[in-house]
Amino acid sequence: MRLQTTIIIASALAAGSVAFAAEKSSGDDKYEIREIGEPESCITRSNIRSTDVIDDQTIDFKMRNGDIYRNSLPHRCSGLGFEESFSYKTSTNQLCSVDIIHVLAQTGGRLDTRGACGLGKFQKIEKIPKEESED
């Protein structure tokens, strides 16, 4: 069985980084987060469209069908929120709560891994824009 590696990178050099940065800058605080259903142990890796690193302990996985699965890591993952990039290895088409991610940092023109962190369960969420209050 061949081991597959997927690297998800959000950097100023990557295509689409402007859209990612704009989405990130809107901030989670502008949305009401509604959980849908029970948390799931795994998501289908080939259905992941993109990711949004919220902070050192939270990653939103955006799926091809528009669904969003929030993964709240059981422990803080040092550097994840700053670097906003990570890699993972799986031998199946599933990304699961037992899998490990590695924070990636660009150093001297190359990517280095900075730390390993375990994933939590995947909670399907809905982001609802908060209504702005009028003063």
C-alpha cells in the first residue's frame, strides 16, 4: 500500500493566497457558529476543497459541496495559527481524528516541519453572519 502525502499551504507565494487572506481577515468573530449534527471521526480527504486555520487549536475544512467541518484540536498546536500551513499523511482517502498534522514553516526558501499535533473530531458547522448593531 502506497502512503499518500497531502500538503496544504497558505502563503503569500501560493496561488489563491489573496482570497485565503481576505477570508481569514474577516475573522470568526463576525459569524455566529452553529453546530450541525454529531461530531464525526473522519472526513473524506478527496472532498476537501481548502482549509482555514483559525488559531493554534482550530482548523475549518471546507468541502467541495460547500460544507464546513471544524476541527478543534484537543491541545494547542504551537505555531499553527501563525504559519497557517500544515501537512498530513494518510494511507486511505480519509482524514481522521487519530491522524497527526505537522506545522510547516518556510525557512530560507524551503519548508520545514515545526511540530506534530493530533486532530480532534470533525464538527459540521454553519457560519451565519452576525447582524451589525446600529448605534
